[in-house]
Amino acid sequence: MFKNTTRRGLAIGAAIAIAFSGLVTSPAQAAGEVVLAPSAGTTYNTFVTEDFTLQASLAPGQNSAQAQQLKYKIDKAAGATVSYGVSTSASVTTASGTLNAASTSVVVAADGAGALTQNFVKLAVTGATSVSATTDVTVTAFVDANNNGTLDTGEFATAQTVSFKKYSEVAAAVALTQPAEGDTSLKGTASLTGINTNQVQKTVTFVASIGGTATGSATLASGVYSTAVSALAGAATVSAVVNVGGVQVGAASATLTVTSSTVKAITGSAVAGDNALNVSSGVASARLNSAFAVQANVKNSTSATAVAVAGAAVTAAVTSGATLSSTKTLSLNGTVYTTNASLPTALAVTSDASGNAVVNVVTVGFAASETITFVFTSQNLAAGSLVVTQVDAAYTVKSVGVNNFRTVATSSAFAIDYTVADQFKVALPAGHRLVVAYDGTTKYVPVSGGAAKAEFTSTASATTLDVTNSGLEKQNTTTLNWATVSATTASAVAVKSTTVAAKFDTAPTHSATATIARATTSNTAGYLSVVSINGKVNHAGQSVTVTSTGVQFSTAAQDAKAVANTITTLADGAGWWTVSAYVVKAGAATFTYAAGTATASTTVTAAAALGNQGTVLTIVSVDTILPGKTLVATVKLVDEHGNAVAADDAATESFAVTVTGLGFVGAIPTKLNASGEATVAVLLGSADEGSVVITATYDQDGAGTAKAAITTTKTVAVAPAVATEVNAVVGSFNGRWAVRVENAKGSAVTVKVGGKWFKATATGDNFVISRKSKVGATVLVKVWVAGDLQNEQTITVK
């Protein structure tokens, strides 16, 4: 072998010798002439049960012929048995040899090393299990310049230590992505600290646990994992671990609590309007090639008392039965789509205070019967498909009233009112007329604003004839000709001529004792707790008017918005009539009925509001009070109609009062009486000064979460009376000077006018003293009250 000193002296000669003879020798020592690194990955740690492969090469710029002299020196501590293998292929085995437990070092030549070959060495701890002790093996790749099989000083060499780790000595970093209720997968990231995972042969998996029970596993790929699980329940606990060959490595991830969803119910519908209507659940119609809207409604439960969820993230998946193009387009929230493939699968919208997440839609170029389908999803909960079909407008002609019967006096003028609207309840536009006939007379009645009135004279005999509507026509603006428009026409209206006065054949009656009506959006009338009123008159189609002050009325079918105080209806063909009433005030309500000159009346009594129906909570008291007094405050609870609500724990409600600040508080009320009131008394000390704060809280469902509590506070200032300021006003009138002293009853008043003095005692808080003087005289007037000068003023007597 060459020593360093020898090499320095012969460097030039050696270089010349190499150039001419091709002999291999060692140049001057420098770092990095031999490269030794993992064949895959970058780090040198693996599990004690695994193989590990290193790749050796000469650094760029080195004499490639030296690769023929490549050897490996393998070192370890006594104790473990290490097998090894060398190859020119990356699929090297460990069959080349074994470094037994007692041995600590061996040198092995690279297999077939040459200028153009790759060089690999593989190591393994023989017979190791996951609990075997960590074993470090150092491999030194060197160029055996003198081919003596020994790593000598000065030879090109690079050493790397491979650490075969006991499983329990390896740490893992496992993190779960925050899961939400309804998720069907658990996702996250994981890594094995310091381990070259590219050289781990055993399967690396992560295993998820739900509530402490292992559930599903997945192979770790690039540090990311995802495994399918059953839909997660809200508030469940989840965690995950990393397994290598079925053995857990490192600690489990932090345990996460599944985020409970706030959305428990979701439905899709069209936003009813001029261009859209809901036909049935999941089915809607939209005016052909128009702008309309659809929406998802999200609530916190599926119960009748469910509350809207505001601010919920909602997505909409949209498909269409129409083939979109540059001339047939679909716009969603302002974005225009011209291909079906580009339609969004998760269009993001957010619910408003009413729980509605709206998608605005515009169709262009569609044909009738073509469809658009929306599927709304929020917090892993999906609504059923909402299919919206494009339709042409179809107009319906209806006679105004609840039926098609009328009774009129013989030989008298009468009229039949009609409405004409399409299926979206949009009035028929101008340029149309109705064809109406009665008793041999046909009239062409213009339609204006979707309404028309046909006027006739009834027959002279007591008979019944029909008023018929045989058609709806539209005028051509060019030719001015009229043509029939396809529409659903009204049934014939049977008009009875009679000389017999109207009367009640069956007295009006109504359903059982009423319950206070509450507003709702579930029916057109707008109220719950209907009182059904009916009776019978002696004429078909007879007009009957029902009146009750403060009561709301709607049609028998509750298909019209309720109106206050009175409603008029028509009897059917047998004389029966029915209306719907909604009593909003507790107590007795008197109903009066009129059919022509015939009248009748009944009374209905609405029960008191229940304790869990309060909506308005107030505290009534003075704003300020003197020390030493007793403060009395009244807490009042009413419903939305002003009815007293007795919160007496008879239902689910809760009620509480707290008093803070000055004074001694008497008994604190825990209930509200039948008048919806409770009294709070606070005895104040004579020296008290500050405030008393009274707070009342009411909750319709007590400990429940469906209803928010109502809280109101009253602050009463406690302060001594402020002394009234004394005031003296100087003036003149009718040749007299005058002084008015305010707020000084019982006080001595002294007035000096010029050189004259006047004294008096104020007999009231607006005391006046005056004397005659000379008109035009200018005098100085001074006023003292209780010895204090209050005013000094020079005046001219008027």
C-alpha cells in the first residue's frame, strides 16, 4: 500500500504511468471519491425485520476502471447475526454470506464490479422479529487499490451505518383529518420517524378505531391514507395507528370527536313564483326559457318543531336531460354552462336565516318537457332528486267564488267575475277575450289584468240557467282576427232566478272550543288551529257573509290567505256553505251571519294560551326611584297576539327572575299567574344610591334546544330627589313692573325697584309681585329669594 507521504511524492509519475500502462492505483486522498447511498429512499434506518440495500459507485470524474477493485467492509457489534449479499442487480439477495453472532467484521468483494456495472449490497438481521434488539451495521465501500482484501489507510472509501430498529423504538406521526357526522371514510396522514419507508418490504397500513374498536384499515401511500367506515355518528371518538406487518408502530393519533351535524333534514324544491311551481315532492315545473330559482331547505330535525339552520354549507349536483350547446344554455348562479359535462357536481351555496340555500337558474333555447335535475347535499345528508321540467304556459279560466252556483232576483242584473291565469298564477296578458253565453245571449268580454266581468239580466221566471264560458280567444295584432287559445275553461255557472227571500234552513254551527290560532307557512291561509263554520241556506249559490272582529277568515279549503274580520262565501248546489276561521284572542268571540236579510249569530270560546306559547317578555316598572322606597316591578309574558301566558310549569317551559344591585329582595317568583304576570319587590335603604337590575328569562321548551330562551332586563336608577331650581323672572305690562318667582313656595321674596323696597312671602311655586309705574320709565329691578340675589335687570316699563 501507498502511504500518504509516498503518494504526495509520486503523484505526477503515477498519473503518467496510468496514462501509458492502464494500471489502477490510488490518486491523492479526497472526500467523496466513492459514493455509498440507499438504493431507494434517503435515510439509513429500517425495521429489524427488514432487508436494506445500498448502492455503491465511483463519484463523477473518478477513473471508472477502479470499480473493478470495489469491496465492502461490513462491521457490527457482537450478538446479532447479519446476512449479506452483493449483486450488479437491484434485486440482490442476502445469500452471499453471513456474519455470525460472534463475528464483528467481514470484507466482501463487489459482485462483478466493472466500469459499466451497477453495484449493490444488501443486509439483513437473520431471524429477527419485531421485538429483536436494534442492530447497527456499518458498511464501508472502498477501492482496494492493492487488492489485498483489507481497507487500508489512504484508499478511497465511504462508510454508512444502517440501523435496523426494534419496532418499539420507532416513533410514528399519525394525524386524522377532522371527521364529521355521516362521513363514510376516515382520512389523514402518517409517517414513520426516521425510517426509510422506500425499503420497507412489509405492508405499512393504518388502522382506524371508532369508539376504541378497530374498524377498517388501508395501505399507507405517500404518507396519506383513507379508509372506508360505516357512516360516523355525531360525537363518536376516532383515532388511528400505523401497523407494519400487523404490528403497531408508535403511538396512536390524537383522539378526535366526530363533529355533530346541525343539519338533520334537507329538502329540495322550486322557489314558487311567476316562473316556477312545485307539482309534488321532488317534482317542479318551470316556465319555458325563463329565470327561476330552486332551493334546499335545511333544518335541525325532522320533527314538526324543527328549526331552520342558517349558515349551513350546501352543495348542488346538477344534471340535465337537455343536450347543452352554445344555443341551448343553462345558467346557475350567474355561470353559464354550454356542455353537460361541465355542469357542477358540487355547486356551493349557503343557507340563509330561513334555512334556504338558493340556486338561481336561467334556461335559454330549451324545448318543452326537457328537464333539469338538482340533488342538494349538506353535512353528508342528501335530499331526494328535484326534477324541474320546462313547460309552456297553460291558462285556466275560473269563475270567482267557491263554487259554480248563483241565486239572483228575477229580472235583475247580475255579473259573473272571472280570473284568467296560467299554472304559475300569472295573470293573462292583454290582447285576450272570453266568450261567455247566457239565455241565448253571447258576449265577448275583454280580459284586463287577468280579470273579466260578464254582465247579464236574469230571467223573469223562477228558473235555473247556466252561464257558459265557451272559449278564450287571442287577437292577432297584424290581422286583428281572433283565434281560440288552448286553455282549461271554467265549468258552467248555474244561475237561479227567484222571488223567495234568503233564509237559514240550518242554523250556522262551528267546531268544538277553539285553540288560539298560530301563524304557519304550511298552508295558504297562513294559520293553524282552524274553526270550521258551516250552515245551510235555502238557495244554491246564495251569498253568505260571516263577521267577527279580530278573527281571521279563509276559504273552506284554506287555499286563500286569511283576511281579518269578515268573509263572504257562496252556498253550493244544495245550499250548504263553509268557511274557515282562526281565533287569535283567548276568550269568547261572537260570529254574525248574514244571507240577504236573514241573520244569525254564534259564539266560540278560545282556551287560554299554554305556558309554552309565550313570545314577548317584558318588565314594567318606574325608571327611577327614591332611596327608602319599595320598588315594585311586574314581569309580563304574552304570545304573538297579546294573550297572557301563564308560565306555571304545566308544560315544558321554564321561567326565572334574578335581581342584582341595591336593596333587600322579597320572594323571587318562579311562575307567572293566569294573567301572565309576576311581581318583584325590592326594599331600598334610605342611604341607597345606584341601581337595581331585574332580569327575567323564559324558554318555551325549558332544557330543550329547539327554542331559544327569551331574556329581558330592566335597570332602575336609585337616587335622591334633585332640588328644584329657584328662578326669578323680571318684566312689565300695562304700565306695571312685575316679578315672577318660580319654585320658591314659602320663601321670603325681596324686590328693590329703583330706591324702593318690596317684601312678600311666596304663596306658590309661580308667585307674582307687581306694582304700578310710569310708562317709559327705566328702572333697575333686583330680586332676592330667601336672602339670595336671583336676578338683577334694568327694564323699560311698557
